[in-house]
Amino acid sequence: MKLFKHYKNKEYKYIGEAKHSETLEDVVIYETRYENESAKLWVRPKNMFFDLVEKNGNQVSRFKEIQLELRETSIISESDIQHIGQIMVKAFGQWDPKWFYSTFSNHSKFYLLLAFIENTPVAFKLGYDLNKNEFYSWLGGVIPEYRGLGIAADLMKKQHEWCQMNGYSKVQTKTQNRFREMLLLNIRFGFDIIGYHMSNEGGPKIILEKYF
Ligand SMILES: CC(C)(COP(=O)(O)OP(=O)(O)OC[C@H]1O[C@@H](n2cnc3c(N)ncnc32)[C@H](O)[C@@H]1OP(=O)(O)O)[C@@H](O)C(=O)NCCC(=O)NCCS
């Protein structure tokens, strides 16, 4: 994830570095995360982007990287479930604890990743063990205001690394046509579509698998 906060407190998405075509100077391209009438995309010499400026008599970074704080656990607490609920409400527009527990209670071995930005829960990814070789990636989402920053990709990469480290040879997941971003993300991460089954949850469920 590449998210920076300007010393005047506004957030920017870091797009990447480029070279000025005339001077070959290194520049940074970045995007506003708020309405700005002048422009959405901005460019600034790299050394200025990473430079210090004076604020209230102190030297501070002109742009400070906002860190994604990742918490991972296999032992899921009530407070973790509350965080999942908060993210679900924003990411899916609904949270039904009964529905969650009807699956959650039938499994015992989990891997949960929760992502926070400045102490706010912004994303999660939760899966469980199907057997000693197969892991099922069950639920995940990123709240709308932090989408498009690579957070879901970070969580998926971390989940797959954990699966490999824990001896799983395959991860399975399911999604629906209406969750197109997730479908694309899964395919980008090497999942193959292996079939589908009908469901009463808003369309057929597409089954995807990835072997390590
Ligand atoms: C799906 C979801 C988790 C993606 O989160 P995100 O943090 O915005 O995704 P990322 O920024 O990490 O994107 C990673 C990749 O996913 C795909 N993707 C994500 N959003 C996309 C979009 N709006 N359009 C097309 N592709 C998209 C792209 O391949 C993207 O890679 P790229 O940026 O290099 O093109 C988020 O949109 C979400 O929470 N959606 C609602 C809940 C949901 O669908 N959950 C899954 C149910 S099965």
C-alpha cells in the first residue's frame, strides 16, 4: 500500500516515480484523496517529496507514509469479530452475526488478517482449514474509502505466504459475479475457476482454486 499524509494533513495515493523527459530529474506522481478543483494527479521532484519542512518550529516530513498495521491471528477473539463486523457493514453494507456464527462455529482452525490505518479497522481476510492440505479463504473486504490502494492485494499475498508456511498445498475460495473486483483480484493472484454452484446469496457462486 502506498498512502502518504501531507504535513498539512491531507492524504495522497503514491502512484510511482518517473523521470522528467527534458531534465531526467526524478519525480514522484501522486493523487489527491479529496476533491481538488485544480487537479487529481500531481507531480513533484522526488527530493522535494521526501524532503523535510518546518511546521510549528519543528522539522517534519513533507509527506509521511501512512503505515498499514497488520494483525494476524489464529485465535479469534470477540473483539476481532467486532472489527470484522465494522468492516463488513462498510464493505458489504450488511453484517449479520447469526449468519457469521453459523459458519464460524463449525470450524476450529482459522487464519485472520486485520488491517488498521491509524487505529481504524479498514480491511480483513479470514479463512479456515478444510483439511491438512487445503485452506479455504472465506471472507474479506476493504472499506470503500481505502480501496484501490493495494490493501486487498497485500492481505492476499500474506494469506498465501502463511498457507505455504503452514504446509497447505491448495487454497480454495468462492465469489460471485457481483463481486467483480474480488474475482479479478483472485485471477490476478493465480486462482483458476474450477466450477460453480447455485446459491441463494445473490447468484451462482464461482469456485476458484490455487495450488502452491
Ligand atoms: C474486492 C476488494 C476487497 C478489493 O480491495 P482493494 O484493496 O480495493 O483491492 P486492491 O487495491 O488491493 O486491488 C488489487 C487488484 O484487485 C483488482 N481490483 C481491485 N479493485 C478493482 C476495480 N475497481 N476494478 C478492477 N480491478 C480491481 C485489480 O486486479 C487490482 O490490481 P491493480 O490495482 O494492479 O489493477 C474490495 O473492492 C471490496 O472490499 N469489495 C467488497 C467486498 C467484496 O467484494 N469482498 C469479496 C467477496 S467474495
